[in-house]
Amino acid sequence: MVIGVVGEARPGEHRVALVPTVVPLLTKARHQVLVETGAGAGAGYPDGAYVEHGARIAATRAEVFAEAGALAQVLCYSAANREGRADLSSLRRGQVLAGFMDPLASPETVREIAETGVLAFAMELMPRITRAQSMDALTAMATVSGYKAVLLAAAALPRMFPMLTTAAGTITPARVLVIGAGVMGLQAIATARRLGATVSAYDVRPAARDEVISVGARFLELPLDTGAAQDTRGYARAQDEAFYRRQRELLARAVAESDVVITTAAVPGRRAPVLVTGEMVAAMAPGSVIVDGAADHGGNCEATRPGETAVTHGVTIIGPMQLAGTVPAHASQLYARTMTAFLLHLTRDGALAADPADEIVRETMVARGGDVVQPRVREALGLGAAASPPGPATPSAPRDGPASSVPPAPSAAGLPARPAAANGGDA
């Protein structure tokens, strides 16, 4: 099977779906890897590095779409990546498409993808089970985002993070509050601690307390009923406005006392809850910094301008979009390992076998045979239950010839085990 990699369509997106070092894992399974010219250049992966590891370079984007039986992308066409719509006309029935699709927040774009006839898999729907850990792209990207959020805050804060005792006096450590202690939040805590800050953290999920303490932060206890705050998949559940109002009242003092606030709270398929109001921002000391890690989902701060940096009441509010993409080299490396593990998981007995009985396939498959098939996405579209799927799928043939034979896939090396609270923005 030919696995195609194209440059990302979204302006400023420099990540690439596969990096040179994962190519041998795919070629050992007798796949071929076809890369669009310059696809990895923005992340520091030149064409020559792909060739050295066994990939082929395509002169044009159209060549990749025409020849590939499977396409690996970071950001597929979605409401957040309208530029990707131009690729829809290049997709063909039975072709495999895998990448981030934002399916719960933009189900209409999934419907458009489905109409091309592709077999589409949304990486953000990877189930949180042990077998799928090496394929969990959201956890990988959240780790990068948590790290970079702290660096953005440190660069904008007009003071240093660590405590220093010098001949000129003692500098007290910066006080950092992290709201949302999923993967992104935990990485933010760890990074802020390494820089010497005093860190507190809050999460609506009671299970997050031990995780926060384990990475060196103080857990902020709020007297709220959080018994129904977490779903069976480990993600935060959306609460009613009365809950969020009380939560904001209790958080106000902690926010006002912080030099830096990093928010990461998101609910899959929903707008991010507003946890930091304009009044809370006004109560912070001038020079304080807020990094809104949920800006992609509307933002946790009322004053956030997604994609911009603003100053309100003397407080710098940073609303980064696709934060992991600002560290493209390592973000691509981590994403490529998850994508490779997933592609190899789909391959068995010499062909692509997307068996709907397999939980990993069932949860991530959003489109097949022209229809949207993922239950939660169908619900978001107001559709009834999908018809029972047929047996394992096989890839379509390239436009200029039959599909190649593929032997059973070996296991792929995965990422280290993730913390229990994995999420996308963060949950």
C-alpha cells in the first residue's frame, strides 16, 4: 500500500504527519511512503532525509493524492482548517484518510469528507484503552502544548520564575496557577516547576488531585459537587451555568493572587467553559500573564482573543491557536509515532483490514462508503443509527494500477505511557 504524506494546508502549520525516522517501520511492512516535495521542511525534515530512510518524493501534491491508498495528515479539512477543503476533490472512494478532523465540533465538515467516499479516521477519537496508548495523538500534542504554554508565559512575564538569592537581595518565585490538570495541564505544571515557580492547580475532576500532587503542585480544593464531573472515558463533562458561576466565584481569589494563569480546560465537542471573567482579570496585578490553552475552542478566559495577544487592565492575555504546532520538530516526531502505530494497526494479513469489531477502529472511524458512521458524530448531525457496517475494508487501487500486497504488520514502538487524564485541549 502506498501511504501518502502532503504538506499541511493551514497557513502557518509546519507539522508533518510522518517524519523520516518512522519510514522504515512502514517499509518493513512492505508499504511505500510517498511524500510531497517540501512537506517536512517547515519542521526541519528535508526531502533528502525522507529518501535516505526509504521514502519517495512526489513532485506535486496531486501526484500524492492520485497514487496513495492511504493519506496521513495532521490537520484534515475541518471547521478550523477551511483551507483543507481544496483537497476534497482529490480524494477518491475507498481511499484511507487519517488525521485530526475536529469531528464533534464540526460534524458538517465530516459529512463533506464522507461524501467523497473515503474511509476516514479521526485521530482525536482514539479510545483511552491500553492497546491504543501508542496511537494517542491527542496526548502527544497536549504534552507539547503544556510545555510551550509555560514558555510563552515566562517570556511575557516581566519577572523571573525562580527564587534567587543574590548580593542584591532575594527574588521571590513566580506564582503560577494551572486550571485544568489533564495531560496539557500536568505538563504545564511540570515545566513551571522546573523553571522554579510555585505552582497551584485546579481541575473539576476529583481524580486529578493525586496527579497534580505527584508533579509537585498544590491542588486547589473548591467546595463544589463534582461527582458527575467526569465521563466513563476520563474526559470532563460539561456542567450547567450555575456550576460554572459558583466555580468562578471560588477561583477568583486564586486567580487574583497569581502572576501567571494557564488555562487548559476543554470539553470534547463543546465550546470551552469560561472560567476566568473580565472582573477576575481586572483583579490581577498589572504585568500578570494569562495563557489560554483552550483558545482553539473559544477560550477559558472571557477576554481571550483567539490567535492574538491582548493587554487588558495591564494583564497580558495570550490566546495561541494550535499551540503544539509552534514546536513543529518534536510535535511532528511524536505525532508521526502515533500515526505510524495506527496505520500498522489497521494492516493485517497482507491488506488493510479496518475491522469495525475492533474498538480502536470502531471509535476512530468517522466515514465509510459515503456515509458518516461514528455514532457521536451522527448524533451531532441529527442522524439516526448507522446501518450495520460490512466486513473489514480493503484499500482502493491507485488510479494507475492495482493495490500492492501488504504482509502482516509488525508491532510499532509507541510513546511512553500517558497519565490517566489525557485530553485534547485538555479535559
